[in-house]
Amino acid sequence: MKPVAFELETAERIEDALALLASPGQEVKVLAGGQSLVPLLNFRLARPDVLVDINRLRDLQYITRQPDALAIGAMTRLRALEQSAELRQLAPLVAEALPTIAHPPIRNRSTFGGSLAHADPAAELCAVALALDATLVARSLHGTREIPAEAFFLGPFTTQLRPDELLTEVRLPVLAPTAGVAFEEVARRHGDFAMVAVAAVLQVEADSTVAGARLAYGSMGPRPLRARQAEAALLGQAASAEAFAGAASIAIAELEPADDLHASGEYRRSVAHALTRRALSRAMQRISAASAAAPRLA
């Protein structure tokens, strides 16, 4: 099958793209990396009147350190993120998840903003953005909006973005040096979408008491989900295997996995329980390793 007929416009400036998105009476789609959109076009699941190619918007390709966040332009390719030493240092959870996404030829074209705006509930980066409390910046001809990741994802392939808005930037808060992170997933084959994905952020006090925890999941509901009750249950507890197992049990009770062609909801719950324990344990191991490597004052 081939796409329906549409007009192709190439945006040379952000303002050009915004003007096209604001076109009255037309359905406009944005072409970034195209790794998700082009198959939808070919199967006629997407039927735009106008397709706006934003690949010439180099102003949206950057990785910039801000005082308390790492700002990433929406058109930054996943391969560029993989190769960024700054990303590995300041956003290690993203760096850990990237190699699980498809394969290098796909990551060469795919964009960070495109993956989030597509909002596939199985997409690794959506769960990671949620775990990191990312802020997504949307622009239109009427101004700029900052949308928390918690509010951005509404459902399968559905976000807070309005038809006239373009996702331009993602801001990832820089974690405290004492925080540990881990990403775990199970997929049928390497590079496939996850059947279950878990992104964990853990912070502990000097006595190994949990001071903060975030658990975000992919493929466990109609959108990426946080296990808020499990996070709350960890607070004040000793960071131990028992505490992590308890949090995993609470987490799978508050998630919403469905049966589909790839796995049953019950199977996903079982896998999520194991991956939650594993992710929290690895996050704690990284905290302990960083603490042991830190210079001590005499």
C-alpha cells in the first residue's frame, strides 16, 4: 500500500514550520526522522493533507548544559546522543536506554523529540523521560509552553501537543551526584519494542535509607506510567533486596498491562516484578560504587 496524496513542504526556519502547522482546515503532519511516520503513511493510518519536513531545522539539533538541566533539541538524532560524553555524564539513564532502541541505521535517523511526540506506550525513551521528570517545550505562533512529562503523554500515540504546536526541546533535570539509575527491558529480539521496560531512579542517604525513588514503565498501560505508590513505599526504608521486592509487588498492582499478540497482561506483571527488583538493585549498586570511588577527606 502507498500513502494518500499529500503536499510536501520543507521548512527552512522554525517559523515556517509553525505557520504551516497553523494552516486552517488541513491536517498537517511533521516529518522528522520518519522512522515511525513513514510506515503509518504507507499503511494509510496517517492521512495528512500536508507533510512538513523539518530536517533542515538545524537550530533544533543540540545538546546544551543549563544550570540545572540538560537541554536537548527535538531534532537531535539518537545516534548523536549515543556519542555524547555530556549525555553519558549528565543523563546516564538516557544513555543506558539508547542501545536498546531498534538498530544503528534507525538511530542514525530517529530524533529524540520525534520518539517522544510519537508517544508509543512501548517506546523506551517515553518511559525514561517520565522517570527523569523531563520538561517538554512546545512552540506555536502564539508562544511557548512547557509541559511536564507526567502531563505530556495522554494515551497511545496521543500527547498534549496541539495541532499547531511543534515540540522543540526536551529538558532533563540533572540528577544529584548521589543518585543511581538503571534501565531494564525484555523484548522478543534485540531492537524490538519492549514487552516490558522499567526506568528507575534511586537516591539514598548516607545510611542507605531511601530518600527518593522514581519508577517508570513502558508497555504496562496505554501510556508510559509511574508507579507512584511503589515509589512512596520505598521512602524511609533501608535500600535492601526486601524493600525492592516489596516495591515491585506494589508497582505491578497499580499498573495496567493488557493482553495482546506479544504477551499477556499476567506475563507482563511477572516480568515487571523481576525487572523492578533488578533495576532498583543495579541503581543501588551504582550508588555504592560511586560512593566507594569518591575521594575521602582526611
